[in-house]
Amino acid sequence: MKKPIIKSVVPIDLRSRVTVPDELVQEFIRTCAPSESADVLHLFVDSRTLALYSECHIQAKKLVDLATTDVPLDPEEQPEYRANREIVADHAAFHAMKDDAQLRRSFSNIVAEFTTEFDEEHPLKIIGGQHRFQAIKEALANGVNEVHGLKVYFGLTSDQRLDAQLISNTVIAVPTDLYDRMQETVRGPELRDWCQKVGLLQQDEDFADKRRRGAQITVRAARTFILNYHVGEEAAAAGTDFDKTETTPRICKSGAADPDWEDLRRTKKFWEDSKLEVAGREIAALVEAQQNAFSQGKKKGNIDFQEKAHNYAILSAWAFTAGYLNGNAVRLDRHFAIKNQTGRDPLNAAALAKGRHKTDPENYRGLGYRMDSKERGRFVELFYLQAEKGNGITADLIDLAIKKYHAKQATLDVHRAEAQAG
């Protein structure tokens, strides 16, 4: 058998910056036997990242035997955490894909990295097209052994691997929460470790790849909580009267870099902040108490009420208030004690659903269903008021908080107008 020809198609201006891993590519050919090995295997380069890859075709039997979708994004530092999405087993498109595979469809656009640095038994690491791979695997079990098209990368760095995963999933709309998780994994394990430490994630659990009811916390939610805790601290340190202070929390961006979060992560080691850790444990306890209130007994079954503590408006406002009160031990304890309310769910979700202002639109469902700035600001007022006496959240307190929010906004608008007028 003649030795296959490997032809580099790297542009002339990039050749001095790219080293072709000949031995690794030869090993790929020997192991995976791509159809192109009988002739010429072309090597291309992604000029943006300098990642080397080949477009080729592999028989299903070889592909299934040698490939895995269980791929870490950072195999050296965080080998236990995965970047791939979970298989969406009940999606209609996936069912159609499996039917097509049984009917001998040849798939393409499967993205993989060939490496023997980890999991030598499966040197083909599928980083894009895991649904197609699963459909091929099930078809092979029924005797369908077609040839399928792959884009195979060689010698990826962590940054190149992240980029390859992102672009390979763009076709099927990678969820922004998965993008956030991948970005945070590349930066390091600090955020995940912190969430596991305080109880927002279970031990060895990763962030959700998409926000949904009953799922674990997302990267965006964790960032939002930590960021607003620090914003609340800074607002309190400014020493301005609460009723004259802008106290609207913010929600971190998802699917794109968030400058405020990046600045906080760079300048403050949040994972070493003992007060923030206490607040993290307390919000985790509130989440659990809220869920438990609707997992049994007469209240069982109302998923909206059960997951209320995961609402971004509530999460951000609770964190802001905790940060604002961290210098006032008595009121902070009352804030934390919301989780201990007896005789009803901690957040009194039924009463929240009835809370509204005369300016609210007809389709407003009550406090706790939206996450806009108005909703977030109202919850800060509510949590701050509750901390005055610590009697829990009541219908009267909700009404007062909503009115105080609108009164504050009117006052701030006047101050802004006066400043503009000079």
C-alpha cells in the first residue's frame, strides 16, 4: 500500500506561522482510513485562528468505533467538564435525522479533533454534530454502514478548540448559555467551583447549557448574582440615602462579553470573599426552600411558584440587597431569614402574582414573571423593606414596594433633569 500524499493548502503568507503535524496526520490516516487516503489528503488552515484541519470522509464503522462525544473543553486543567450540548432526544428534527440515517443518508459537517493526548481509545473527539453522530451510531447498529463527511482538526490549542466548538454549533443555533459556559470554562474553574461550594451547583455538576425550569443554574445567573452583590456593596459605600439612590440591578449579558463582569473577574477575587460566600449559601438555601414549598403537600405542582427564586429579577435584586446590607448585621439577618417563613412559601409567590401598579399594561401577570429593569427595581424595594422588620413578604409590603419604586424613579428623574438644566 502506497503512502498517502498529504498536501498543505496553507496560504503562502501564513506558512511561516503554521507547523504541519505530519506524524499526527499520518497516524490519523492509518487509524481512521479516510476515503481520501487512497489519493491525496488536503490540509487547510483557518486563517483567523491558524487551526489546521482536513475535509474528508470516513466509513460509519470506523467513525463509531473511534469517536466519542464525551469531550472536555480543557482536558488538562478541567477534564471532568464538557463543552458539548446535551442530546435533545425528543426534538422532531433529531427524530427525522435518525430516520434519514436508517434510510442510508450520508451526513456531512461533523466536526472532530484527532488527538491521542487523552482517551487514546477514541482519538476522534466529536466537537460538533453530536446529534448526527448519534443517528449514525444507531443506524450502524441496524447494519447501515455509509460513508460520512468530517471536518477533522489537528493539534488544537484550548482557544482554537473553543472557537471550533462555537462555529461548529452555529448552524443549529448554539444556546447563549452554552456559549457562556464554554467561555467561563476557558477562563478557569473559579465560578463553577464557587457555585459548587455555596450549593448553587451540586458537587461535580456543571452549569446548565440552556436556561429552563428545573435545571441547574446558568453561568449568566451566577455572574448576575455576584455582580449585583458587589454593585450593592458599592452603592452602600457611597453613603447616599437609599431613597435617593439608583438601586436597579442589572443582568449580565449572555452570548457575548460583558465588560462589567470581565472587569469584576479581573480586579476582584470573588471566590475569596467570605461575605459573598455567605450570601451565596443563603440564596442557595432560599432556592431550595422555595422549591420544597411546592414539591409536596397542598402546594405541590405549581412549577412557576416552585422556581420563583430562579427568576432573574428576584435573583439580581436579592443579591443587590444583600450587598447593600452587608454592613448592617441585623437587617442582613432579616434579609437572609426570608427562607425561614412558615405557613407559606418563602417568597409568597401567590401574593407577588397579584402585585401591580396602575401604570402596568393589561398583560402584566404580576410581580415575579418578568426580568426588565422595572421588575428588578421593584424587587430591591421589596427586599429592602422586608429587612426593616423581617416579617416576611406580604401583600401590603408588595404594594408599598411597588409604590416606593415609582416614587423613587420620579425623584431620580427630577434630579437628572436638574443636572441637565445646570
